Amino acid sequence: MPGTKLTVTLPDDVRRRAEARATREGTTLEAVVRERLEEFADELDLADEEEDIRASDEVAARIASGEEPVLDWSEVKARLDAAPR
């Protein structure tokens, strides 16, 4: 699998626990670390998605309260046509 090599310094106890897990699972330390980093990246993606949902809910609430205007296409087009280029 092509990728980027990464060198990290771990506390000894973390390295020992990760190696013990790798041994229990019959895999390598590299595989254990890669799996956790992938899980971490997935959690970041989920956090971004949750933030997007929160922002969307806020806009929907402003629209529902009348605080945020809703334009039909003709109004949007008119504003775009009038915008400086």
C-alpha cells in the first residue's frame, strides 16, 4: 500500500501496550497504529459532519423564524446579474 512514512516517539508504556495488542491479534505494531490513526481520522470526519449538521439546523431555524430570507430563483438571478464582476 503506497503511503507516507511517519516517525513518532511514544512513551514506553504506550509502545508496550500497542505491541502487546499486536501480539494478541497476531499482527504488527505498524498495523495497530495505522488502525487507530484511521479510526481517529474517521472520528474527525464524523465531527466535521456533526458540525455541518449543527450549522444546517441553525440556518433552518433562522429561516423558520423569518430571520433568514428565502429567495426564489428569479431573486437570486437578479442579484447575481446585478453583482459587480
